[in-house]
Amino acid sequence: MSDSKKLAITGANGYLGKHTIQNAIQNSWEVNAIVRREEVVKELELLGAKAFVVKDFDIPLVIGNIGAPQLIKQMTKHKPLTLEDAKSALDMLNADLLAIHLNFVQEIVQPEGDTNARGCLRKIIEFSKELPILVKETGAGISKEMAKALKTAGVKGIDVGGLGGTSFPAVEIYRGQSMGDEFRAKLGETFWNWGIPTPISLIEADVGLPLIATGGNRNGLDAAKGLCLGASASGFAGRLLKPAMKSAKDVINELELIIEELRSALFLIGVKSVQQAKKQRVIITGKTKEILESM
Ligand SMILES: Cc1cc2nc3c(=O)[nH]c(=O)nc-3n(C[C@H](O)[C@H](O)[C@H](O)COP(=O)(O)O)c2cc1C
């Protein structure tokens, strides 16, 4: 087995992608480049990378990703990302959608956080006029009011990214502590559980746009519950972190298990499609019911 470091890179044929590949190869990294167009394979192979064409993997939906705080002027010296930047990011990946993520609860805890939010919705409206935009949260959920505003803004879908799984304020506690910033670490503790739990957000944010259920999905059964609550897709981040720290094989095993759990759950309720799952009768009990009734 080779000891060399490995890099997997998307958007490999863009300006930044090519430079990254050149630098990595000069430093003896093995590079696997993922591209959407066959025409660029030769070019990347000449640089020394192995190139894989995404369509060979039959990925049904490719989503690019930028942060809402990066669309507006912040205290830092970084310039806001423009519509042109967003277009070239989409182009680079040949993505179907561009996700704009909301992560302000993380930004307030980060020592170097971008905490200006004024003008974000205006930017989302501006970008939605030109590009297929999905807006996503990253662990704090989307409220009904926000979902309505996003629909009016012209976004194509919402990933609720609700409370219940990865907590970015919690992640920032450890960063704060490692930087000796107890003040920020304490802020992180206070906001560890900030947000709208995923099931509640799925019900609240159902304003007629396609929804993605993420935030706290632990298995395929949770993914099925998200679909029955109205989502068109369910997603995982935290659950795949541990296997990803081990090997690609561990990630594949984990994904196969999740898919089998999802299939089994849908089989057990006699559901053959996502459309059918959405029409299932759901029973809501406990704290979730209590919260929904109090709203
Ligand atoms: C290691 C890690 C990196 C992430 N990076 C991003 C990112 O770059 N952009 C984004 O929109 N969300 C990002 N997320 C947030 C996830 O998309 C998701 O909204 C959140 O983690 C909740 O899902 P989970 O409970 O399954 O982790 C990241 C999550 C993890 C765990």
C-alpha cells in the first residue's frame, strides 16, 4: 500500500482547482479529480491527476455551497462574494443548485465570526433571480416566517438543517477553548441547543417548496420519518464523520446500512416512493406534539 497523501478534489478544472492539483502533485500527493465534462479529463491527467467523470457515478443532484454571511460586507477584510463568483462556483462544479447556508449561531460564537446579517435576504432575492438557489440551515432549523420569506424571495427549495444533531456552537466551544478564548467558549455553551428541532421545522417550513430533512438524522429510519413529514430528501453529516475518519470503505458500509434501513422502513409501511411517503398519516407525540401545539 502506498504511503502518499491523497487528495480528492471537485471543481478540478477551474483556475483554483488546477493550481491546487499542481501544488499537491509537486508535494507528492496522489490526486483524484472529479469533473463533470469528459473533455477536461486529458488536461487533468497531463497535470498528473487521476480524473473521474461525475456522470459515471450517476449522481442525481449536485449542490454547490456558499455561506450567507459571505454575501454581505463584514468587519473582516474579505470582500463579499458576488453573483459572478456564485455563477463560476456553480459552473466549476456543473452543479444543479447553489445552496446558501445560514449559520449565524455559529458565527456569533466564532472568535472571527461574521455577525452582520443585514442585507442577506436582499442578496438571496438577487441571486435567486439569476440562479437556482436552495437555502439551508446548519443545525438551527428554519421557521415558518423564514420559509415564507424564502419562498417570496424565489428560492427553489429549503434544507431545514434543524436542531438535534451536529451543533456548530458546540464545535466552536472546543475551538474557543483551544485558542484560550473562554468568553467565546461560554457563549457556545449557552447556544449549544439553539434552534428548531428538525421534525418541527419540517412541519413549520412546509410552504409549498421542496424540503430537505437534515439535522440529527441517525439512521435510515430517521430519514424515512423526514420523508413522511413532507421532505423530498433526507441528509446526513455528523453520522458519517466517524467512518470518514477511518476509511472510504467505512463510509460506504455506513451508507449501505443507512440505505437498507431506509428501504426497510418504507417497506414496513408499504410505501414505494418518496411521493407516497409524503402522503402517509403521521402520529406525533411527546415534546414535539407539545411544542407544535404551543405555536
Ligand atoms: C464536518 C461538517 C462540515 C460541514 N460543512 C458544511 C458546509 O460547508 N456547508 C453547509 O451548508 N453545511 C455544512 N455542514 C452542516 C450540515 O450540512 C448539516 O446541516 C448539519 O451538520 C446538521 O446535520 P447532522 O446533524 O446530520 O450533522 C457541515 C457539517 C459537518 C458535520
